[in-house]
Amino acid sequence: MSTDLSLLSLVLNASVVVQLVLVVLLLASVISWTMILDRGRVLGQARKTANRFEERFWSGGDLSALYKELGEEGKGTRGLASIFRAGFKEFVRLRKTEGNDMMAVLQGSERSMRVAMSREVDRLETNLAFLATVGSTSPYVGLFGTVWGIMQAFQALGNVEQATLALVAPGISEALIATAIGLFAAIPAVIAYNRYSNQVERLNNRYEEFVEEFSTLLQRQGRS
């Protein structure tokens, strides 16, 4: 067994099982970082879009004009804009239908908004489950590689007459690398999952508040 304790040498001289564990953990880390950057971009855009739409919505303009403007823009179909369009479209459609009282119209509009809201939240939560999985399982995968590597190191001692630290150190060192890589993959994923879950929850609360406020506004408009 080589006594070279450099990182590259330890990885190259590790057993096949430990090397496979390292490859899996590194792959999980790369994928999770890709998703972390993507979710950061998506959630950042969602907050900015919500701020811009709320500024336009509460500026006191005509709702029909706002609905038409969003449709013409073609890109105003995310976040609060998507919820607004779904609710207002259903409100206008049901209001033109004979036999529907105002309560039925408002309930139908609110259902449409909540369906649109559910889709938006699902879009924001994309890949968060993967980050949670990486964060919770990577340390155990790394620990498996460590245990396996230590087993191999101690088994190798059975072939020598006198056990020394120099003989067992490389095997234990290469095994511990698996634990280190497992933590390297898990820690950013856990931090990102907790941070992004909180941001999604806050956006979901904003969507909920908008649905309630817009429903009240439609109720007033329906009575006028």
C-alpha cells in the first residue's frame, strides 16, 4: 500500500467502492450547485416580478386595461400576473353567463386564481426536493465509503506480521476523504434548501394575500 498521503494519490489508490462513492458524491455536488444557482435566479426574478406587478396593480388603473396589457406583453404570465389573469378572465367569463349569481362568479374566479397559484408555487419549488435529498443523504453515503475503506485497511493488516501506523494511515486517510466529500456536497445543499424554502413560503404568502385582496376587489366591482 502506498504511503503517499497526497489527496490525488489517496483517491487514485482507494478501493473501487470508495472511488464510486466519491464519484457519486461529486456528481451530486455538481448537480446540486447547478440547481442552487438556477433556483437563486428563478426566485430572484419571482420577487422582482411580484414587486413590479403589485406596483402596477395598485396604481389605480383599469383592471381590463391591465389584463389587456399583460396579454400583449406576452411575458407577463408569471407569478402574480399569472394569478391575476386567471382570476380576471374567469370573472369576466362567468359574469357574462346567464344564471350565475355574483357569489358563483366570485367563487369560480377564486378557484381559477388558486389553481394558477398552485402552478406558480410548484414551479418555484422545482428541484428543492433534490437539494433536500442531497443534504440529508450525502453524509451517509460518505460514511458508507469511509466504513468500507477502513474495513479494507484493517483487512490489509492481516497480511503483515507487525501492524504499524504507517501501514494503516493511507487506507484510513483515503476512507475519510469520502466523509469529507459527503459533507462538502451536503452542507451547501442544506443551506440552499432552507433558504429557498423560506423564500418560496414568503412568495406563497404574498400570492395568498393577493388572491384574498383581489377577490374582495372583484366583489366590490361586481356590486357596482
